Amino acid sequence: MIPVNSVLQVGQFPDIMQMEIDKRLSATKMPDPKSKPPEGSFTAIITRSNTQIPQGLLEQLPSVGLVATCGVGYDNLPLDYLKASGIKASNTPGVLNDAVCELAIGMLFSLVRRIPEAHAFVQNKAWSKGLFTVTSTLAGKRVGIAGMGRIGQDLAKRLEPFKVKIAYTGPSPKALTYDYYPDLKSLANASDVLILACPATPETDKMVNAEVLDALGSSGYLLNIARGSVVDEGALLVALQQKKIAGAALDVFENEPNPNPGFLILDNVLLTPHIGSATTETRQLMTNLAIDNLEAFYNQQPLLTEVIN
Ligand code: NAP
């Protein structure tokens, strides 16, 4: 049982998520995390992974014992402060794999087969004047996955029927049949498609740099469904402009919702507005898992999906 008026809802929530919240609890809304918190004695926060929770906000809410975020990524939480203050945090892993993997596969084919341009080609009646460019087949390609966690492994399974050879990198090898590369550059060198599915951490910050892009090479594609911070966007822009790689599909950016304008004018990129988990079904599941964590907290039960800090 979640006590009335005990939960502060921080950040903007799409209608589909708000409906789920309103069904199960009465939360006080604080759309702007940088504003002054409303009056009340809040003991938990519900938020979204795209919302940055400032340490200063938590300092003004000394009774808060849990921050429940909707999303896997918790890079927008002040982890050091949470840990030092004994505040718990939870996220919503697993329930969004389907939506993120489906988007990743859609983006991959859209990029390699140039589906958005093909659509525009027909729509603009360019077809009557000539043939659309010949593209590339995914089958037979080597796909490298950086971040073989829940999403990475789910994506690998879904890619296998497309007749690709899968390899991966990460902090350590896993009990998987795919080839393991100890570092990103060697994985890029052995890949035609490099997919990013790792978290945003100090270790992954800008780990896709000019050297990695050179290793991927002029026929290589990059797909980023992880976080914008994982890619050195300056280096990626140069690589795309100079055709050092064949193309990139990006769902996430360093500066959301205003990505570097350099990307907007290139014809070898496919851009989506951070919509990996943005389906009705998945957003409902994410919101309910966040609320399940709140319930566990108030019932003094172990959290279902606690963030290990
Ligand atoms: P996960 O299960 O925690 O998997 C993350 C994987 O990344 C783990 O296997 C981890 O290795 C690995 N990793 C950690 N550091 C790495 C490094 N330096 N290089 C390569 N791999 C590294 O998380 P998930 O559920 O798969 O989600 C992954 C990320 O996707 C999230 O953190 C989030 O940022 C992003 N995401 C994006 C969207 C979107 O809308 N585009 C939606 C959901 C999630 P270990 O197993 O050894 O720890």
C-alpha cells in the first residue's frame, strides 16, 4: 500500500505513463526537476530515465528513501549522493527489451537498405526518372555488439535468423557461443555493423572515438541504441562527412532533444528521437514495474529491480 501524498513525481511523463501512475497512486507532480519542490513530506520519487535528478533536489527532500526510475539507464541519478545518503534506487530492466530490440532491427534495415530514402524516392516521383540506388544485404555481415547485457543478448538472438555472424565486447566474456573481443577497437575491426547496447558510465564515455570508427572502416555501420555519451559525436560527424564509415543509425544523442545540427544534413545517417522503449505496451510495463518497486519499498520488502550502486 502506497501512502497518499508520499510520492513525488519528477519530470514530464507521457499520457500513457501518467494513466498507469494515476491508476495506482496519488503522486504530487513536479514537472521541472530544477524548480523548487512542492510542499509535502515525500518519502519516495518516481521519475523517468531521461530526467536528470539534481543532487540539490534530494538535499531539499531529506525524507526520500527511494528513487524509482522508469527505464534501464540510471545515468541521470546522482549515484554517489544516493549511496552516501542511503537512498535506494530502482530501474525497470527487461520489460523494455522487446521494444528496444524491435527498434534496433528496424533501424538497422532502414539504414542498410536505405528504406526512408526509398520511400521518399517513390513519394517524390523520382522513380519515373530513374532507378533507386542498389544497397547492401545484411546476411553474411559480421555484427559486433558492445554491451552484451539484457538488450544485447536479446538482440543477438533476434539477429541470428538474419544469417549474420555475431561477436561482442564487454568487461568480461560471458557463457555465450559468440566470439568475444576484449576491447572495442578489435571488435570494430572485426565487424561490418557495430551496435552499442552498453550503459552510460565513466568507462563508456566517448568510447566510440576516431580510432574505433577507423577500425570499423568505410563499409562499416554504427547503430547506437545505448546513450549519446558513448559516442564521441565530433569524431562520428567527421567519419560520416568524410565517408570513413558507411553510415550510422542513432536513437540517442549527447544533446537531447537538440542533437548536433551537423547530423541533420547528412545523407548517411538515420535519426530517431530516443524512442527505444516508446511503445504503449512497454511504457505501461515500465511504469508498473516502477510502481511495483514503490510498493515493495513501502511494504518493507526487497525491491524487485534495485539498482546496484
Ligand atoms: P544491462 O543488462 O545492464 O546490460 C549492459 C551491458 O553492458 C552489460 O552486459 C555490461 O557488462 C555491459 N557493459 C558495461 N560496461 C561496458 C563497456 N565498457 N563496454 C562494453 N560493454 C559494457 O542493460 P540493458 O537492459 O541491456 O540496457 C543497456 C543500455 O541500453 C542501458 O543502460 C540504457 O542506457 C540503454 N537503453 C536505451 C534505450 C533507448 O530508448 N534507446 C532503452 C533502454 C535502454 P556486464 O554484464 O559485464 O556488467
